[in-house]
Amino acid sequence: MSLKLGVMASGRGSNFLAIQNEIERGNLDAEIALLISDRAQAPALELATAHGIAAQAFPYDKSDRSAFEKKAGDAFEAAGCAYIILAGFMRILTPGFIDRFEHRILNIHPSLLPSFKGLHPQQQALDAGVKFSGCTVHLVTQELDAGPILAQAVVPVEEEDTEESLSRRILEQEHQVYAQAIQVLIAKHHAMA
Ligand code: GAR
């Protein structure tokens, strides 16, 4: 049986789309059962709908994060999602949500963790003068951008790079590496079945 995934996305949704494309090409034995956003105007919602995937936005109130998370968690469970894929989800999850889906939430971050956690990691890499940066897929734990690493890709930093150009080249690698990490989950899932 294919692995059921839930996706959380706040914006553009290109990582979601890259994963969905791999599924549609038959390269990933998975199914995205539901995409949830914290922003009603997130382009990721329309992309999901265009691919026949159920998509929902729930209001996000910073002073009551668990209200959003309760709705999202219940919806993912009702849809039978085995894993939750954070694809440009720009909110910090509460410990309660992370516990509820312990070891079952994946995130992608545009740096070679543990370097450059948090916001604007590509600019942080430029400011630090590193010659290589990249992206990391990791399991989500209570500590921000710090869970066990599942996959990474390295991207050289060029002399003339701006935050935009480096972000663009890292994003190309993100689209490869997220599918690779999900492939590892699928293999594990099949080995356990
Ligand atoms: C991606 O670069 C992703 O790594 C980053 O947001 C972008 C979302 O793009 N996520 C984070 O920085 C999480 N801390 P997308 O919406 O096109 O997938």
C-alpha cells in the first residue's frame, strides 16, 4: 500500500509540487492525501486542488497556535496520513503537535544544518562567507531546525551570489532531496510491512 502523506505549506508550494510530480511519474510509492495551509491565499492550496488533492486553510492565531494545530492534526489523522511533510511551512510548531506526531514530521530547510537555523538561512550563509551551502531534510523535534538529518545536498556559493540567486540554486536541490528522503521512508515502511 502506498504511503499516505499530509503536507503543510505556507506559500508558493514548489517543494510540494516537486514531490507530487515524482508521485505522478510513478517514482514515489506515496499519496498526498491532504494539504493544509495557515494562509488562505497560499498558492500551494490552488496547486494541490489542481492536482486533485484535498486542500484546506485553517485560520492561524499566534496567541493560540494549538487551535490551528488541533484542526490540522485531526484532519491529517482523519485522512490517514502516516507522515506530515513541512514544505515551506513558516510557523513554529508547539511541543504538543510535535509529540502527537512524534518522529512522523519532516521538514526541509535551505541550509546545511546545523549551520544557519531560522530565518533567511541563504543570507546567513552569504554573510558568513561560506563556500558551500545547501539544504537539509530532517525529522522535526522540539528544538528548532535540529532533528535527525535524513538527507542533504550541497550547493556551491558563487562570488556574485545574492540571496535570491543562491536561494534559487538551493531550491533546485531541495526539489531532488525531499523526494529522496521520502523514498527512504517508503523503503522503511515496506520493510516493516
Ligand atoms: C523553501 O526554500 C524551504 O526550504 C523554505 O521555504 C521555501 C519554501 O518554498 N523553508 C524554510 O525556510 C523553513 N524554515 P516552496 O513554498 O516553494 O516549497
